[in-house]
Amino acid sequence: MIDPVTVVWEYLSSLPDLPHGSVTGDLVGREAGETTVYLAESGGHRLVRDRMDRADIEYDVYAEDRAEAKRLALLVRQALLERLPGQEAGGALVLDVAEVSRPRYYPDSVSREHMYGGEIAVFYVVA
């Protein structure tokens, strides 16, 4: 059993362009104002019986500055769409990544922090 959030987390955590420790699948202990790339599974389905899955993953990028949140969200988008396909991470071989929704601005409803979020579909098989 592959956890698709772990696949995306492991890949994004390896990128030198993202602040160290900013990629997470859990907001517990996060302080307002910390640059964060939050990943959450939003759906998906089995495409080929016993072979290929599709997982939909939302990514939310928080930063103190709105322009920085947007810059990082677009960097995450580019890395996921252009460089993740063909990579092995989290026990999976990522075959393809498709965009469900490009990053859009929606400030956090509680903290009012700047946040851009998007969604991707990850197509993968067990490595």
C-alpha cells in the first residue's frame, strides 16, 4: 500500500528551492507565519486493476508575504508537473502528473495568512 502524500512529500522535501522542513502532511504544531507547503489527499481511484493508481493531492503554500506564497506555489506546481513524472519516491514510480487546479489565492480562514493552493493528480505504480 502506497501513501500518495508520502510520495509527493518525499519528492518535494528533496528540492533545494523549498525552505528546509517546510513541506508537511500535518499542520499540528505549525505556527502562523511559518513558510509551509501543506499536502493533503483529496481523492483518486484505481485506474488499472492491481497496477496503476491515481491520487488527487491538494497543496497549500503559506508564507508571510503574498508574493512569496505565490512564487513558492508556482515553484511547487512546476516541480510537480515538469519534474516529478518518471521519478521514484515513497515506494512508487510516478508515471505522470496532471493539473486539476492551478494555484489560486485564498487566505487562511482562521489566521488570515497568505496562502495559494492548487491540486494535482498523480498517476503511479509500486516501484
